[in-house]
Amino acid sequence: MPGVKEIGYSAFLSCRALTTVGSPASLVTIGEEAFHGCESLVSIDLPTSLVTVVRGAFFGCDRLDAATKERINAIDPGAFP
């Protein structure tokens, strides 16, 4: 995935079996509802290049670890409506 800058709108919508996600160093945006409903997601690697997490990107991802949630909320408090 080198060079990928965005995970787009609903890219992984309701992928209930998804547990972990790696991200390229080039990632800057996680789009609206990108991981909405990924209820088994526990970990996502967030690169330092990430600057935008659009509202609702992680709605329903209640199993994400606390440190990841803190980092995402620092970027966009609306990521977990």
C-alpha cells in the first residue's frame, strides 16, 4: 500500500471479521465511516502522517484499544459518535 494517502468513504464498512489494520506511512486521511461497524477491530496502526479522521470513521468499533481511541479523538472527536 505504499503511496496510499486516504482510506475512503465506507472502505471497510461492516467488515466484522477485521481485527487489525496496518497503515502506510503516507496515510493522511481516514474517510467517513471507513471502518463503521467493524466490531471485531481491536488495533489499527496510525502513522504520524495522519491528520484527518472524518466523522463516524470508527462508529461501532467498540473493541479498539484505549490508546488508539485517544489518538483518533485527538485528531477528530467525532470519529466515535
